Amino acid sequence: MSKSQVLQGNAIVAKAALDAGCDFFAGYPITPSSEIAQIMSQRMPQMNRYFIQMEDEIASLGACIGASLAGRKAMTATSGPGFSLMQEHLGSACIGEIPLVIVNVMRGGPATGMPTKPSQADVMQARWGTHGDHPIIALTPATSEELYTETIRAFNLSEKYYNPVILLLDEVLAKAHEDFTVPDKSEIYLRKKERIKDLNMFDRKIGDNPHRVDFFRGYSIHMDGLEHDAHGWPTIDPATVDKMQTLRMQKIYHNLDDIVKFNTMEMEDADIMIFAFGISARAAMSAVEIARRQGIKAGLFQPLTLWPFPKVVLREKFFTRIKKLLTVELNMGQIKYEIERVARDDVEKKSLNRANGVPFTPFEILAKLKEF
Amino acid sequence: MRKYEKYIRYRTFPTPWCPGCGNGVIVRAIAISLAEMDIDPKDIVVCAGIGCSGRIPTFFNTNTLHTTHGRALTFATGIKLSRPDKTVIVISGDGDALAIGGNHLIHAARRNIGIKMILVNNGIYGMTGGQCSPLTPRRFYTETTPYGNIEPKFDVVDLLSASKASFVGRETVVRPKALEKIILKSFQHRGFSVVEVISNCHINLGRKNKLRDPIAISRWIKSKTVSQKQWESLSPEEKIGVYPTGIRNEENERMEYTDLYQKHIVPNAQAGLKKR
Amino acid sequence: MEKHEKLLNQEAADKRRKGKKPKTPNKLKVIKQYCKGCGLCVDVCPTGTLELVDYPESKFGIRVEVVAEDHCIGCQMCELRCPDFAIFCNYEEGE
């Protein structure tokens, strides 16, 4: 059991990334995620790993993809405006099935917005920001311990499923200094040393992951941003393209048991379900405690995996008896449409939304609970 | 069997380019240089962006990467930094290197990272149907300049020399032997090296400017390029619109980026010398 | 065949008339399925060894033909200038 220390949220994420084996970081400074780049610039050379500050966010993600293809675990950290710039390369990583971790510390938006204020307004962009059909995994930690474990899980998921993973934080979680103890040794997923037959990298059964090799592994492979066949060669043949699109989506959707994770608090006998993630979940946790003391049977569902959305578990385990739903998110209403679609028609739905940079307090959530 | 044929991926032939397109000559010149240096094909990666020149890597029997438009240098930077011992070659066209990718070009030059770049200059955006590019000569007619181009073109060699690139040269596809020689020298250079190759696009550029067949446009290119010696003997009026070929800049004083990272940053970091 | 292609063949014939045959023979190899009939090798050949011929089997309808191999001086300019790896001069199989 290591001793506890006071660490900034960004520092916890950086520490977790280094423990997960991240050996390439390319970034561009942006408030509020610059500390991750700064810590990486110090620690990476100390550990004989690689750090570079690129000329913009587009270049940062390009360099990360290049390094990932060359066999390194690559990561970058940014905020709203930078995340918007990275979208094209995010799609490139999705079609090439390239492992990658992107930390998006959400701030007030859109455009330049409020650089020093939190928000949770990039959640839909994390799912559909880049053009075209693609699967994505997005994780939303809330406590300082989750900042550590979810970062390690982000690396593990990206390596296992050959897909970019987005870690969604917000400005408060990233900048707050909190008491933190490193959890017991986490399992790190090492990149598979595949052997491939006749350069067939992408063909597999539905639900499986590609057996793709990196560069310099003894094969001369071709990686492309164009739609490709099993060998990676560009193609527009409808049957092949349909198969590849299905394989890419289903490698995530067939493995929801492994990818979807969530926390619940007092949900066993709850009447009202609060759906909140990130900084809103922190307030909701206190709100549930106070509500219970006042006799209101509230419970919290905190998704740790936001995308793919935990639809199945919500429908099968919770919306069978929950009739009241409160969605709390620090934006003008994004995830609420998703969960309200998942909930049954007879569920009473309310939501707390604002995007003015002031996180919700437990008492605001309690006041809304009393309106049910 | 020619020595360079082990670097050619024949199963992807025939090439998709128009008859007479200079891209094939560039493929051969690069393959000959790689054969001369005798590098293992599995230790090489050839990256390219979007465009007709972006299909060049497909024909190499090495690791190949076809990236987004204009960002090939960023992918190459990531690969080179994380695997400094490998050979990384980038092929870019007009738009890829100077329009959308202009920023990455000057930063790669400034960093002096050991990427070997071939900038294919055919004066047009060929793949999308013939729109003007930052390298289209003035007064030329293209799909997006139907009244004549009013923008001057970049001088790539001047631009890169000002960005402190440590090896800059220019050649044309009309002189294949000279092209091989300059590409070989650029590959042997340790830092960031760029060779601008003036190529012919008679289908898209030439079609609207009375240079419709490969022979006519090749002769036109020949008339517009001179050797360095001839360039010095030209008068200022004669110099307009004419370009000197050869190596403009070749300096070895600056250390290459990944070497500097290994020799300066890593030892300092490990000796516990924190930033001030 | 278009006008400029016929002109190329005429120029090749002129070069053959003016030049002398070399003493040592040289061999040329054409890979018909790669040739696109661009005519660059015909233009660049100094002795007029090559000409363009109609070739309906390929989608381009035209390709290069070695019409006077005894005129070839082995300079390899055709091979160097060809963008499609379709012509080789003094190529030894299994080298």
C-alpha cells in the first residue's frame, strides 16, 4: 500500500499513463491540459521514452498515429478546440484500427469558450465528431482513484481492441489537487506480437479483433486511410467494404461485457435514478447521501464507459423498475437525449443542464430531486 | 533482374497514373537510391499524403503508409522519433507540402528531423481534376483559374533554405540520371532533406495550356530549368520563370533531431538535471 | 494514332536514316501489359530504335514497338525515362 500524496488531476493521469507503459507523447499546449504535456516532457526522457511538442494538435495526433504504427503506446492530451482539430486523424485511427489514447479535458465551449472553466459539452463530439461510421470508446472518470484506473483501462482497451480511446475529463477534475493513493498493481495489457499469414491483417470473424502487425516487424505492410480490404489495399468493392465496416463496428459491440463499466450508489432500493458522470457525478454522490438522510430514495448510476453507451445494462437491470430519472450534466443537454431514449415511455424524466462554467452543487441536485 | 527491383511491389502494377506521368520515374529513382545504399526493405517506411503522388508508396516493397492530406510529415515525425534507426521517406505533392501541409514542412525543416522528403512539383492538383496549386505558374489556366492564375508560386528551394533545412535540392523527371544522383545524396544526408522534383502533368495542367502530350510538356520543363552554372550566367530578365537545378543547400553542422534527443535530452534527464 | 504520335514515328525514322548502326548488339525487352504508349521512350531514344504502334488489346490502344533493334546503342535512356517499368535495355534475367 503506497502512501497517499496530494496530486493534481493532470498529474494523476500522467502518472497512470507512464505506469501503463505509454512510451510516446506528442502534444500541443492548451489550457487546461498543458500540465500533462509538461510532466511528460520531464518524465519521458528520464525513462528513455519519447516526447515531442508538435506545431499543432493535428500534427500531435499524426505523430501519435505514426508512433503507434511503429510499435509504441502513444498518447496525447488536449481540450475542446484541439479536440475539434484532431477529428480527421481520429477517423484515420479508427479506419486503420490503430491503438491510441486521447485525453480531452473538457472546458467551456464552443470555439474558444471559457478556457478556465469546466463543462461536459464534448460528449457527443467524442462519439460522432469525426466523419463516417466508426466505433469509439470514451471513458469518464470522476474520482481521483478513477483518474488513475480509467487511464490504465484506456490504454488496455485501446491495445486490445485496436481502436482509439478517448478519456473525457473536465477542467475541475484536471486542475484540482486531491488526496491520491496509487491503487494496487493494475494489470497492463501488452501489445500482441502477432504473426500474420500472407499479409492478411484485417480479416476475422465478426466480433474479433484484427491481427494487425506494426511496421518493422519483418513484414512490408501497407496502411491506408482509404477503405481497404483484408490485406490493407484500397478497394471500393461493395461486398468487401460492407464486411469491413461491419467488422469494425462489431469488434466493439460484440464485446460490451468487457468494455462497459459503471458504478452504482444506493441503487438497490432506489426510486429515483440520477444519471451523472465526471464532475457532476461527484456532486451527485453527495446529493444521494443527503437525500437518503432526508428520506428520499435516490440512487446514482455513474457510467465509467460513456461510449459505447450502457444501454443494455440500463434497460435490463434498471429501467425494469425505475420510474424517475434525473440526468445531470454540465452542458445544455447532450447525454440526456441518449438516456431518455433508452428509458421507457412511462419514466418521469427531468434534467439539470447548464453550460456557464459553474459545476452543480449537491444542494442543487437535491432541490431538483424534491421536484419529483 | 536489376538490383533495385527488390524494392518494387510488382503485384500492384500496372500503375494507375496517366500515360507519361513523371511519378513512375520518381519511383525508379528512389528504388535505385535505396538499392545503392542497400537498406533492408523491412526497415524502411514510405509515407505519402493525398494526390497522384500519394499513390507512389504503393509501389514500394517496403512498409508503406498512406495518410491524410498534408500531414504525412507529422506521421513520419512520430515514426522517426520513436524508431530513430529506421529510414523514413515522405512523398508529397503540391498541396500536400505547401498548401495544407505548409506548416508541417517548415517545422520539419526547422527541427532537422532525419526524414527524407521528395516534393513532387507538377504545378497542379492533378487527382481532383486540375485545380490550381501554390506552384502553378502565373497566367496559366486551370479549373479554378479560368481567367488565368494571378497568384505567384512559391519557390520551394528558397522557402526551405529560409526555414533552415539542412539539405535542399531540385531536379526534374526529364533528367533521370541526375535525379537518381541527387536523390541518393539526399538519402545519404543525416538530417532533414528535401528534393523538389519537377514533374509533368500534361493531362491536367497541360490540357488547358497547350501542353497536351507528354513530349511537349517534357520539352517545356527542359526549357524552364537550367543547371546552377548556366543560372549564374543569366541576366535578371532571363532568370524570370526559370529554375536552377542541383543542390542548393547542404550543411552538416546542425545535429539531426533524434540524435540530439538521444545525446542531449535523455542523458540530462537521467542525470536528474531538472528544467530551471 | 494522334498527330503528335505520328510525328514521333517520323522523327524516329529520321534518326535511323541519319545514324549509323553500332558494332556491338544490344537487346531490348518490352513488357506489353505495362506499356501505356506515352511515347517518351520513342522521343528520348537517340537512334530511332523505337516507334509507336496501334495495339487494340490494351485500353490505351497504343504501345511501343522495337522496330530496329540493330540501331540500339545501349544508352538505356528508354528504360530510365519510362514511367511504367515497361522497357528494359540489356536486361539479364536472374541477375
